[in-house]
Amino acid sequence: MKHLHALTALALFTAVGCKKDEDKTTDLPQGSFAEQKYYLLETGDLQQGDDRLQGSGALVFASPLNAIQSQDNFALEFTIAEGGSLSLVTHSDSSLSDGLTVQFERAGTELISSLKADGAGTGDNVLSGVDASGPISLAVDVHNNETPAHVLIWNAVNGSYEENEALYNSEDDADAPGVGKGTLWGLVLRNATVKKVERGEPKFTEE
């Protein structure tokens, strides 16, 4: 975020917002997972280790997204206890507010997803072909440069990320909510175990 004189007005606004979000986290308890530093927003009974996060709690990662209007992919490997959930919150502020939430809940062997943003949300969507009673591996695209944000969810076990192979595509959901308004991201665990979380380039891009 240096050399602000070379940025456009939009980029300047994004950079200032990014720094503002980061500054608010500095007095929180810290940890590290998957070589990523994070701040604990809610300790709960969360067990923290180098190879997993387990239990219930909430955390925000220290490394921000590139911009409010960024496109990102999030690779997740996790398990959920019966009745538990895992929420990926992107493009949020330092308290994981004003962001876009992609929530995964377990009901027996079914994995149910839903989105929330701008005070609105979708209904429940069962992700077909995923056994929620075992290990789950997903790739989640969040394109926050579209309105509403474009979210795609794939079963990463298949290794194919074409748009028509997504388990969920928010462009097909009439209830898809708005966009995230910040530059940070994090996780909210409820009786879940996370073994991997990585952020990278989007799997799908518009031609």
C-alpha cells in the first residue's frame, strides 16, 4: 500500500480501508495455521495446532485480500460434527462483519450451503455428491467484483473447475445476496475441524 500517488481514487480508498481493517486486529490473541497468521475473535473451545483447527471459535487472517473488489479462490479441507458448521467469511472487516459468508452445515450425511451478505441470504442448498459424515474438500470462488458477488463451489476431489461442474453457482440462485465491503477474511467454526485453508487465484474466470 505504498506509493499511493500512483493509484487511482478507487485503489486509494481500498488501500486505506485495508490498513484500517488491519489496525483493528493488533490487540487480539494471535495464532498461526497453515503458515498463515491469524487473530482470534472468539476463542470458544478452539484447539489450535500447526496441522488443524478444531472445535468452536472464530478467527480473522492477518493477510488481507488484494482489494474489496477482488476475485479469490479458497481451498478448504474439513470435517463437521453432526449439527455443526463451518463458515468462510470473505471481504469483511476485522470483526468479520459486513462481509460475504459462505456457510456449510452438516445434517446427517448431507452438506448444506448458504450465503449471507448485506443483511440478506439464500435458502439452504444441498451439495450433491458430498458425504458430510467424512472428510470434505471444497474449492470456493468468490468474485466480489460482481454485484451480487458470484460464488461457485466445487468438490475439489474431482479436480475439475468448469462452471457447469460447480456444486453451487450463485448466478443460478435468485436469492443470491450482495457483496462484501471489506478486505479481510476468516473462519467461524462450530464443532468442526479444519485441516487446510488456502487462498489463491480464482478457478473460474469470465471469458
